[in-house]
Amino acid sequence: MTSGEQIGDVGDKAGLPPKTCSIDRLITLPQDVEKVLAGEKTATRRNGRYADVGEVMALSGHNYVVERVYSQTLGEVTEAQARQEGYPSLEAYKESILSIHPGMQWLPQMRVWVHEFRPVQE
């Protein structure tokens, strides 16, 4: 299986805007790849839509299928969702995002795209 392939029914894409980037760009930071491989990260937020439901992401020889894609504001991110991102708390997640994106402000009304995924059972 290669990155970008789809598994099963991809569901209804009605209402979703076109993808703004390739799934290959969804998880790129080495520390995030390590969190995914360790099972600590099962979601990522991006400023655009990088994947469709059912699409497969390949990381270091392992495949992960996207299960949910939806829009959310930064103000709606919960502690539990920060843990899905691989951080111990929402505050740690915020600090990491702001350090990765110098000059960015954490604006509660800023919209992001959430991509939730799980390992493909081979």
C-alpha cells in the first residue's frame, strides 16, 4: 500500500472544500513522526485540508488510515484533543505550535482542519 491510497468507503465528501495539500505533507516534523510511531499521536491539525477519510498515510514503513476530517477553531481544542496530538496538556500543545510557527498568535477564532487517523491493521 502506498501513501495516498484509500481504504474502504470514503464517505460523503459533500460540504468539504478541496484538499489544499497532499497527505504526504500531513505529518513531517521528526518529533511528530516519532509520536505517531509510538502510538502517542492520533490526530493532527493543519491550516488546510490535507487528506480525505479513508486515505492512507505512510510513515517510516507503517501505514495509517484517516478516519475523520473536520474543521474546528483553536478555541474549541480540548485537553483530550491535545493529548491526541501527543501532548500532555493543552498548554503544552499551544506552546509547541507557537514555537513551530514564529510570530503566530493563538487566536481562539482561527479555524484549522483536524485529521484523525489510526494504524492500518495489515
